[in-house]
Amino acid sequence: MKTSDLLASAVANTFRSKLRTTLTVLALFIGAFTLTLTTAVGAGVTDYVTKQVASLGANDVFIISGGAQANPTDGPAEYDPETSTASDGTSAGPLAAGGALTEADLETLSATEGLTKVSPVRSVAFDYIQNGDGTKYEFTANPASSITKADLVAGEQLSSGSTENQVVLPSDYLEPLGYATGEDAVGQQVSLGLTDILGQKHTVDATVVGVAQTSLLASGAGINQALTNSAADLQMAGIQTLNPRYAIATARFDASLPAQDVSALKQKVVDEGFSVQTIQDQLGVITTVIAGIVGVLNAFAIIALLAASFGIVNTLLMSVQERTREIGLMKAMGMRSSRVFALFSLEATFIGFLGSALGALVAVLLGTALSAGLAAGPLAALPGLNILLFDPASIAGIIILIMAIAFVSGTLPARRAAKQNPIESLRYE
């Protein structure tokens, strides 16, 4: 029997007992459906969190603040007027764990081997944003914009080397400022108002280069270094501080460094008396929690698949018993035992394919509709979140996994069929 004939025969034999096959396929369908949905949830949430964390900074950047890395179990630290941020009005913000940085600290960091482009993050407080002569709206800028990567819906990322004042607007600013879409806003000029330390009002113009989804982890619009410097200089009204302090600083490192070398470089910075974080530090804890939750959900799907595997064994064992005389006839006509084994193994694999393909297909159809409904309803406050993200490679992997489980489950009945003695099989009643 040719391989093509073997395949055709396996498919035809699968539907001999339609009810029994349907029940077995249904069990696999439930497992495939559940596994596809849970995998899509994990992919969707991970994708969203990754984009959100990217708004905190790039992967080749250390975020550094004054003060050694704190252990939360050590209790409060003793007050030190040299490092306290309360006395000079600086605030470390959510990314920093220690006190303010001085010019001497920046020089120390610049001299640290492995660190490049050490730059203080200057804080700028804007009063409002205005489009032409329209209504003024409150406006907040993300102080770490120079190292962030926005989740864009239109336009492009900020240019760190540009001398043009640039801004990336959160998408919820579009309608108030009179823009119908993100594309309409890109390239337009907006005015930003601020007040200097002497109480004088100023405005600075900026070009909208992009529009981003609102970030949960890094609030405010994105502004490039040129705009930050222009606004900060205006805010200081030309007054030079004798001992300037900065909440945090950023330092670049070689992104191609192995993980152990990055850890060693981080330890070197800590040994200098600073606190340091990378984006991976912040992303790692979140993704670990997500992976744990998705893992538990996947466990239920695997249990369903294991239960279905026993159904396959039962289905094929009954099929072997019912077709004993047929097996004996095939072997008497010269069909090798290996071919008999392959025939029943292919039947099991085809049952696995039916259950997994149908389960994955229905999961994608229902999941896509459910995701769209949730995005427009309960999850509307989380723009950019696609709660169910279906990856073709993952779906293909699920189908192959279930087919492999079905094949393994079918080996016992297939072996029993292959070992049938043709004479005894022909006598079977």
C-alpha cells in the first residue's frame, strides 16, 4: 500500500464510527481551544506590558540616582543633608531609589569604565499646551523622554540629536487640541507655556513629531533634549545655581554586552555609591507574574488534553477490536506489520489534527471578536491593549503539540494491531 493510499485509508477509517470519533475530537477541541486562548492572553498582556515598560527607557540605558541600592527590609535611612532631596526641591521620581545627584557625581559616573553619554535628567514644569489660538490645556512632560520609546499610533520617535523642539503627544490630547487623527497632528506646531522662577510667563514652540498611546507607567508627553534644554533655561530665568542637583541621570552602555557583564557593570556603579536600574529590571518582575498566571491557565488545558489522550486510546482500541478480521486479511495479503502500525498511528494523528485545528480556529474567531469588544468596552481605558494576541507560530505549535500527543496515545492500539496474527485474526468472530 502506497503512502498516499495509507493516508486516504486512515482518514476514511477515522469516520467509520462517527459518534465515537466526534466525542474524542470534542475532548481535544476543548484542550486546543483553552490552550489557544490562554496563550493568546499571555502574548497580549506581555506585548502590552513590554510597550508600556519601553516608555520608561531603552534597553541600553542605566537609570541612576544618588544613594546606594536600598533594601526595603532595612527600615528608613538616616537623614543626610548632603544627599537629601527634600531640602533642594528635587524629586527622584518613580525610577530613582536614592538622593539627588551633583555635578561631582556626574563626573564620577563619566569616569566609570563601560559607561558612556552620562546625562542628567532636567525636570521641566509646563503650564499649558495650546494649538494656535485655541483653548489652553494642562500639560505634563515625561522628564525621561530622551531615553523612552513611545508606543506610537502615528508619526515617529523623538530625535535625540535634533536641534528642533519636538514633542510626542499622548493620544488623548488629539481631540481637545482639534486634531481628528494622529496623522493630522504630526508636523503641526504647538505652543507650550511655562513660568520661570521669577514668576514671568514664557512660551516655547514645538513640532509634533508623533502621537503615542497613553502610558500607564510613564505619565506625560515626550519631549526631546532640545526642547528640554530650551524650557529649562527659560524656567531658570538665566540664574545659575551654584550647586545644581538632579533627580536622576542616564548612562548608556554597550547593548551587545552579555548579561553577566551588564550585571558586573551595574555592581560597579553600586560600588561607587549610586542606585541603578535597567528597563529589564522593571520588566522582569512583571513578566514573571504574567508567565506564572498563564502557566496555571495552560495547566488546565494540558489536563484536558491528557484526558482526551485516554479517549484516543479507547477509540482506537475499540477500532482494533472491531477490525480484527480486516487486519488479518490485510496482513494475509502481504501488508507488513510496520504498515499496519503506521495506519493506526495516522488515524490517531488525524484525530489530533481535527480536534486541534477546529479548537484553534474557533478560539481565534471568538477571541478576536471578544478582544475587539473588550477594547471598546471594559478595557477602553487601556488604549493599545489587545488582550488576546494570536500568533500564527504559537497556533501552529499548539496544533503540532496536540497531534504529537495524539500520535503517542495511538501507539498502544497501533502496536496491538501490528502484532495481530493473520490466521487467528481471520478466525476472529
